[in-house]
Amino acid sequence: MINNKVVNRLLFILAFVIMLVRGFIYTNSLPWLHYFCLAGKTALIPIALALALRTPGKPTGIDYGLLAYCAAMFACCLINHTSVLSLTLLSLDIFIFWALCRWFFTLRSLFPLKVITCVLLLFIALNFVLLLWRPTGLWLSDINGVMYFLLGGNYNNMGKAFFIAIITNMLLLRFLQQPATREAALERLFYRVTLVVTIALSLISLLIVGSKTSLVGIVLIVGFGALLYVPRRIVRTCCLTAFVALYFVLQIWAVFFDMSTPSPKAEYIVEEILHKDMTFTERTYVWDRAKQLIRQRPAVGYGSHDLEWYMNDLNVLTTHNLVLHILLKGGWTALTAFIILIGLFHFRLLRRRQLAGASLQRWADTRYILLFGMWTFLFMMIFEVYTFFSLSILIIYAGYLDRLNDGPAAPAETGGTHIGVS
């Protein structure tokens, strides 16, 4: 029986570290780290199951949406007679992370937000040092001949770690109590500094590697975050609404329109506003090839395949577009489940709540951060495909951060009650 609070805290920190390494660190060229995290994940499965069963309260609608999307993808893989191993591993990653966050958030603890903020900052700082040492990358991929980095692997995938780190830090600052003691004031100052450092290292890292998609995404996050200090909420609402409209214009154009004959309006948006060429660094060619494949199997797609399959059929490792990626793997079956999941995300955030005073303001800011975070991430995934694990973090936040509306409970900071380990 674990009954030491320090040990309890360290074990939970290790659990989050393992899951964050699996989600954001490129371990393919680090077999020792890969197998360590795989062993750690295996050990965490029964613990996550115990946490899921012992956490008070029923699962949320978002939880059922996640389960439905996962089931849709599994069904499409089975119909296509493709391997479900990678999908199973990803589902277990999400389940473990969900169980850990649900346990602490239900106990009104900020522990997950603090650990994720600090661990991701350490990853970002280490990656930055390695970038200064080897700015062109650390490992050469045998599949596509591209140099890979510690954080995210491909340079375009660095952005997901920066993104989650910044959003998590913003949420943490919103939930920290107004400092009543010197210790509380120092803690708040510390996490303000971590936010500034994370943003600075993220922007410099992206400038070094030249990932325009991630750079635009981080700039958008910082811009939307700055609107938190604007007194009139109508300003942030109008800005977010306009951005969502722009997302749909670009997404519909990328998915449903013929890339070979762009319209003058599309050319203006792409070249004058986004400052990109009309092929988005040849992404439109990839989109066309993906759409040709999707037309052949629109209902259930092709299931889950390895990287060699993508190289053979698309000449790249990804569709560079989330909607096309879902359609290629699971057709309209999986895309419908995904749309329902995003709908449940918005329903939970936008439904009316009986709150007042500081709690109402805290929740208004929290849901605004999650909404602009989700739409910025979706915007970035018009041009890139990040792992669903990173997107699921925002979805899990939306499902359980409302448990912190009354303020964090100090006793839950190390996990509340003790977890028995036999």
C-alpha cells in the first residue's frame, strides 16, 4: 500500500512523464526510451483502470463521444482487414491519460495542469538546446529521407507540443487562486514566467526549423490569449467567430474543391493573407491524390496502415489535412463520429451553468481558452496532421475542467486518497 505523499506524488509525475514522452517525443531512434515508456505504459494500464473505477461521478458525454469515435475507427479497420495494433496503442494512451486527469480534476486538483506545464517546458527546453547544436535535425529517416528532431520527429510536428504546453499553462493561470500568501504569489509568478519562456522558446524553435504552419498557430494562440485582457467579451466572441468562419472556408476549399483551378478569392486569401504559395508547399497535390483514393472507398476508408503504405499511395507520410486523414482511414463513418465528438465538446463548454462572481468569470475564461485552442489546432490541421492523442488532451480538459469551478481543493494535490498497489 502506498501511503507516503511524496512517493505518491512522484509516481503520478512519472506516470504523466511516460504518457507525455509517448505523445510528444520522437522515440523511434531512441529504442531504450521507447521500450522504457512502453513498459511503463503497460504497468499503468491496471492503475488507470483502478482510477477509472474509483473516481466518483459518471463519465461525461464527451467521454462517450471519444469512445464512439474510437469504435468507429476500429470498425473501419476490421472491415478493411487491416492491423489494429497502432490504433489499440493510441487508444490505451488516451485511456490512461484520461483516467489520470479525471481522477485529479474530479478531486478539484490542479496537479495535472502543473505537471503537464512543467514537463512540456522541460521537453521544449531540451529540444531547443539540441536545435542550437544540430539545427538541421538529429536523425535521418530511412523512409522519406527527412531529418527528424527530438520533439515531434518531423519539424512540422514540433508545433503540437508547443501548442499543448501554452494552452495548459494559460488554463493553469486561470485556475490558480488569487494569491493570499507569499507562497501563492510566488507560485503564480513562477507559472507566468513559464508561460513567457514557453512562448519564447516555441517561437524561436519554429523560426529555426522554418515550420510556418506551427508558427502561425502559436502566433494565433498568443493573439487570442491577449484578448483575455480585453474587458468586453464581445470582442473575443467576434474575433473567434470570424476565425471559425475562415476555418470553414479554407477547409471546404481544401477538401471539396478542385485544387488545379483555384478561384481568385482563394488566391487572395492564400497568397495575400496567409503568405503561402497556392500549392501550400505542394500540399494540394497530396490532397488531390488523397481525394482520388477516398472516392474509391468513401464509406469506411482504408483502415489503419503503416508509413510504407502512405509513401506508396501518397508519396508522403500523411495527407497533410485532418479531414482527409479521417476520411482516408475511416471514411464518412469515422468522420461522422468525429463531428459528433466536436459537437459534444462545444455543447459541454457552451451550456448554461449556475455560477456567479469569480467562478463565472473563471469558467468564461476557461471555455474561451479551450474554444480558441480547439479551433486554432483544427486550423493548423488543415495543413498538417497531428496525432489524435494531442487533440484528445483538449477534449479531456473540456470534459473535466468544470470540476474546478469552485476552486482547487488542497488535499487533492497529491492524489487525495491513496491508491493501493498489490
